[in-house]
Amino acid sequence: ELISINALDELKRVQAGSSHITIGAAASLEDAWAALASEWPSLRDVRLRFASLPIRRAGTMGGNVANGSPIGDSAPVLIALGATLVLQKGTVQRRMPLEDFYVDYMKNRLEPGEFVHSLEVPRARATQRVQAYKISKRFDCDISAVCAALVVELQGDSVSDARLAFGGMAGIVKRAAMAEAALVGQPWTETTLKAAQAALSTDFTPLTDMRASAAYRMQVAQNLLRRFWLQTRPQGA
């Protein structure tokens, strides 16, 4: 038996608190993306390219995340922003980082009887540099070949933290751990960028399918890192 919970007002709320933005699992994609783009204006392009307006108004971000597609566009952005997933069973809730929710292709840590209640996304910080890129054959209403959501925190001219999440590069959306390690603690310079680009080949072994070849996906991912650096590098770097 299936029970629809998409009419519950509690699950449709999008609220900005002092420390995080809460997005109910039944909040529309349009409302959820509007809240994210308001907090991080650099996400506007990915928001508008996610799908057509009718689909964004009908679909939900909770559903997009729970679906677990490795080429979904919500998960890379939310993971890069450090989102926490709130799961509920009866009256009991538990929280986990969204990046830990996916275990394999279309497999997750949802337990029997549990449902996705909401997402909690930390508010923007002045030290953050945030960009997201969608690569697809059509500008909008198309599935991504690669989706990259890239976040670094800068202390002066050095990288104090990095969260680089990619869709379309593996069986699940995941962070580029080796590329992140190549960035953290280093000056945000072209030399550091090149080290992170090289590390991506250790992080991912993409597949070839109808949307893109493995070589194309890797080249695009590395190029997007360079684009990110060009948009966020300190003056004179």
C-alpha cells in the first residue's frame, strides 16, 4: 500500500534559520532552488537549467534527492554545500550528511518504513566561493552529462576547506576526495589548480554512454575546475 504525503504542509516548508536553510521533502523544486539561489546567487544558472518551469513546480527536491540518480542535479549542489538529510520513521528522526546517503548505483541508506523528511543546508559564509555547472547537450530540459558543484573556503589567498561534488562521473554522486586534498592548505594558485585537476583521474573512472564518453567527462570535469579557479582566484593569482 502506498500513502501519499505530498499534501502535508510541514513537508512543503522552506525556511531560513540563523544557521541553516530547511527544505521540506515535498517542497517544489522551484521553491527549493529559489531559496538556494537567493542565498548563493551563483547557483542561478543551474537553477534555471534544471528543467522546465512546469516540471520544477510539480517535482520536489526531496524526491530528486531520494531517487538517487547519479546524474541528478540537486545532489551535487547540496553535497557541496554540506547538506544534512533528515530521515523519519514514525516519530523518530535521524540525520546524516547527504553524501553518506548513497552507497551504490540507485542504492541508499533509507531503512524500511523511513521517508525523507527534509534537508538542512548551512547558511552562506563570507569566506565561501560557490559555483555550479551543468553540462548537457541542450541548454535546459536535458539530463546532465556532468554536473559539478564546487565550493572552496579561502583564508587570505589559501584554501582552508574544499567540497567538490560531481554527478555523472561515477555510479553515485560523490565528492572528489583526492582533488579536495590537493587544494586544502595550499595557496589558490594555478599550480594548486593543476594538482587538483590531475587528482580527479584518481577520484573518478567515468563510464561511456549515449550522453558522453569517459574521456569527455574527465576532460570536462578538469576544465570546470579551471573555470572555477578563474572565477574565484585572488587578484594577481
